[in-house]
Amino acid sequence: MPPAKRTDTPLSIARATALAALAQSLCRYLLRERPAFDAEGLRHVARYNKFQACRFGIDGQRSDPSARCQRPLREHIEELLDRLQEDATALGCESWLARLFPATSDADWLRTQLAATGNLHDAVRTASELLMFPGGTA
């Protein structure tokens, strides 16, 4: 099995802040729009969608129980970010949303560190230092 392509664990304060901006914007959007959703259908595909996100990150597939189809998660996220733009602007956090999907992910960075050191302990220590000393970039 090839290694997972992405991770949901931010390795920098900036990435964590960008994820917080996404959560804030999404909450405001949901409170403002109150979109309907199929909770029962969602339950049936949640495990698959979680696996896809954990294993492939933004390059995974997303099953949509309402539309009864699969689409690349990247497309879904891009549409979501477009939908959240108004809310992010109202909250003053729109610049953070642009930082969510850089060319390389934290998982890519971590795998590079692991390949360079050949030692998981050293790779994790370096990642921890990024959070303790926010001058570095992941």
C-alpha cells in the first residue's frame, strides 16, 4: 500500500489558523443558509468518505449520497471555498482560506523529512520543533 498523500494534522501555527478560518467560515455559512442535508444517507457514506480523506487527502473521492455519485474531493473543496468566500470576508479571514491548499502538504513535508533522516523519531522531533519555534515552514 502506498503511503497516504495528505494529513489532517497541521505542522504549523499558520496551517492551524487557516483550518480555524475554514471552520469559522463554514459555521457562519451554515447558520446563515441553513442548507438541508440527508443525515441518514450521510451516515451510510461517512466511513468511506473518512477513509478517502485520511488515505488520499484532497486527492481522494467523495461520495455524495444526495446526488448518488462520486466526485474528486478537490472539486468539492474548491466549490465549498467559493461558497464560503462571502462568510470569510465578513469574518475578516478570507486570506487564510487561500493558505489551505499549498503545492505541498504537511504530509509531503513529513515524508520528505522521514526520507532524509531515515528515522521516524527525528522526523517527528523536527515537526514538533516547527510548532514550538514558529519561524520554520512546513
